[in-house]
Amino acid sequence: MKKILVLFGSPHTQGKTAALLKIYLKQYVKNFHKDFKINKLFIYNQNILPCTGCGCCIKSGICSQNKKDDVEKIFDFILNSNHIVVASPVYFSGFPSPLKAMVDRSQQLYNKKIKNGKIKNLRQRTGALVATCGSENKKGFAALESCCKQFFDCVDAAFSERLFASNTDSINNWKIYTKI
């Protein structure tokens, strides 16, 4: 059974990002996988402390904040998934704060790989980015995708696809992209 993990980064569980995610998952499952289980983690419902830049993870590969929040639990979900979908709105060309904090904290996984002499992305899973943007300007997607690809390097995921929708502040005039 294929395990699909959705890291849902919007505070609006039934908003525009959720609508685009539904389209993506329907198509993904239809085209590629019949036997699957989808886990959704609503990042706004998780307790995620920000990176403090203390350097602990550089020395040990383990973040000093791990015992104080839910990041270890989230990483367990990630590392036990076959496909990761990061679903997020664009906030000032970036992820919303809770999702960005989780992405920042994934640096410890990368540091652990360096410590073990395995710097490259092992591509043990695949990853996709599903993102929405209220304006017509699609430049924010490039910044989001760059950050997402770095996150996927930390969690050994190969970036496999994207689905973007801009102009989502307009009710009936979304612009859908699979390339930027």
C-alpha cells in the first residue's frame, strides 16, 4: 500500500488550497495508484517551535527543540511515507509561518545525513508541491518551489510534480499551472 502524506500548510482547512489539493489527489490517485492511504497533517494544528539557530543539530544531528514540540512526530510521518504533498498558500513569496518553521527544522535531518557521510538526496520517496496564490503574479511560486526542493533534499524526496493556482482571490478566474 502506498502511503501519501499531505503536509497541509493553510490555516483554512476548507479554503482554496484545500480545493486545489482535492483536484491534485483525485488526479494523482486516478493516474498512478489504486492502493493507497492518505494521511493529512494540518500544520496549523501542530505544535512547532521555530529554529533558534543554536547549532545543536550541526553537532549532533538532533534539534534541541525536539522534545518540546511535535516535530519528531511529523518527521516520523514523513520518513514513513512514499509520497509527500506540501499544500500551501503563498504568503509574501513563502510558506505560512508554521509550515516554514517545520521546513526550517528539517535542517536537522540534513545535518544527520552529513554526520553519517550521506550528503546527497537518496530519493527514497517522491514529493509534490500544491500551492495557491491570491494574485495573478506567479513569481511567488518559484520562491516557494525552491524552498520546497531544499526541504525535499532534507527528507530524501525527489521533487516529482507541481500544481499551482494563481488569481485565487477571483471567484471564477483561477489560473492553473503545472510549470512556472
